[in-house]
Amino acid sequence: MVNLIMQELKARGINNKHTLAYQSRVDPVQWLKPYTDETLVELGQKGVRSLLAVPVSFVSEHIETLEEIDMEYREFGRCM
């Protein structure tokens, strides 16, 4: 899915870099990595100050995913 998104962007003349990360980790349970919150820290340390998050699954049936991306990670980024 990510490759298809990046191909479409490239076809439209947009050649941005991308990073894949996973969210919706709950408690200390092991989840798919890299974790989004840790990835945001790493990107911030590399000087990234602006990004676009594109959820590639759970976008229509899981409103909490959108809430995490739109609200929690925005606040997380402001604290960095």
C-alpha cells in the first residue's frame, strides 16, 4: 500500500521521502515496529519540523486511529 501511495505521489510530481511506522500500541505490549511515537522523536532529532501522516489501514472503521494521528501526535510533536 505504501508503495502505491508513493508511486501516485511521484506520478503527480511529488518526490518526498517517506517513513513507515505503526501506532495503536497499548500498554507495554509488544507491537509492530517502528512505533510512531519513537519515529516522531527520531524525525524531530533529524530536524524534521513538518510532516504529513497518511494512515494506510483502519481509516474508516476505527475512529480512534484518526484521533491518535490528528490530535495526540500533533500534541506530541509540539512538545518536542
